[in-house]
Amino acid sequence: MWKADRKPLPGRLLSCIITFNRDKEVTPESLIPVEKIQAPVLLLSSKHDEVWPSFESACWIEKKLADSGFRYPHKHVAYEHISHAMTTKGSWLWKLGFRSERQHPKECEEDRTALQKELLDWVGRSWASEEQGEQN
């Protein structure tokens, strides 16, 4: 494994990213105006995201969409164990960088299976409703 200052690089890199993202000031200019999106929105988050607060952010976005009367379908799916590496295929790399991937490998794989099904179902439903809208 590559090392710098006697620390493995993947963990050190992740530590740098986490430190960089910590304690950032949220200002009106830094917020994405999600209520202006003109398409369905699927929010995917992890309750064990070690890089940024994806679960809390997705909850905030979901509330913002609901409060603004967002007219497109929107949904938030929170996974219990999967790490920040929310991919449908697992990798040994994720275990190097993310604690939840090391501590809960079986559960992370189950979350990935559910994630893939959710993505395919969402895209299928979104395209079907888009085609139905074009026919009317």
C-alpha cells in the first residue's frame, strides 16, 4: 500500500476531504435552489456517510421541495449501512476508505442491491410518466 508520513494514503485522503468539508458556513448563496428544478428528483443518502451529511442534506432538500409545492415526483431513500461510495457495485477500495464498508460488508452489499433496484424502478417510472405526458 502506498504511504506518506507512515499513514496509508486512502485514509489520509479521506481525512483531508472530511476536514475540508467540516464546519462550512451555509449562506443563501451556497444553497442550490432545488425548488426550481423542472424534473423528478430522487435523493439517495446514507446514514453512515463519513464524507458529508448526505442524510441530513437530503432531508432538508425533501422538506424544501414539499414546502415549495414542487410539482414533480420526488423521493428520498436513506440507506442504513452503505458508505459515501453509493455505487451499485462494491469494490475492495471502499473497504479501505470507509469504516461502514469494513464493519458491515454484508449490509452494504444488501444496500447496493436495494439501491440498484430503486434506481431502475425510479427511472422506469419517470420515463413512463414522461411518455404518458407527451401522449396527452
